Amino acid sequence: MLYYAEPVSRLIEELSKLPGVGPKTAQRLAFHLLNVPRTEAVALARSIVEAHDKTLYCSVCTNLTDSDPCRVCGDTNRDRSVICVVEEPRDVVAVEKTREYRGLYHVLHGALSPIEGVGPEQLKISQLMTRLGDPELREIIVATNPTVEGEATAAYLARLIKPMGIKVSRIAHGLPVGGDLEYADQVTLLRAIDGRREL
């Protein structure tokens, strides 16, 4: 049974395809969009189409960009001796927000997950391996997520890269600032102890 007008039902259906958006949230979003001025709805639709049409992968680091190479790869002031390997483009943003890291990046677009059928061929690992021939390169920082898939990806990359004589390091894992020890899981607490540093 059709409860809404056809265009509204279609809008709800399309919104519910977004990650983390269930039927109720899609319905709320649809009704919100129907109540905003038409100019706002058109601006949203145009920005979605423009982002889809004008966004591409950087030919160097495979990050999302609107120019090739991306701004980071094209910045001559970046430290070209180190590459930080991350899972997703949003991870680049997270590292950049620290304003401390000045090296380059490589985006894998996922992590190894045999259960989900994601192997090395589905990730941007071959593009990373091509970059390892740069004589300036001294270190690869593996900044994959602290999940089973992220750890498997980090171990796989280390096995590939270490024989080439390039230093491979892993970002530290531990307690977040403001966190309480009593609420930390055992693995996080163990990593925090293992990754301790002298004061």
C-alpha cells in the first residue's frame, strides 16, 4: 500500500539508502526537505550532483580531490620522506586536523576483510607499492583503524614493505584524552601500557 505521494515515497526510498539512515530517519529527512524553501532543496540537489561529477581520485595518493594531483601531493613544502597510509579519505581529514603531520598520504579505500570478500586487489595497495620506489621515501606510517580488519591490513602491508628496507611504523593505540581506566576494554588498556612513553 502506498502511504505517501509517489515523489515523496521515492525520496524516502532514496534517502534510506544512505549509510546509517533507516526508514524513520529517511522519512524525517524527506519531510524536512519538503518544508525548506525550494532554493535550499535545489542547492542541496546541485551540490550532490556537482560533488559526484567533479570529484576524482588523486593519481598519486588516491584521495578524493577536485584537482590532480591533490593539494597535499602538489604541495612542495610537504615532507616527501614519509607516507601515512589510511583506510578512507575522511581519515586524511582527521590527521590533517591535528596540524602536526606534514608528510604525504596514501588512501587504501578500505581494509582487508576476507569475510566480506575484500582482498588486496580491491584496495589501492598496488598504487602504494608503485610509490615505494621514490628514493626520498624513508618511512610508511600505517594509520589503519584499530579493528581486526585494520590490524590485518597493517600486518599485510608491513610484510610487503619491510623487505624493501623502508621503515614501517604503526600509529599508537590507547586511551582517549579524558577517558577513564575503569571503562577501557582490556585490549585498549594493554595497548596503552605497551605504547607508554617516558615523561
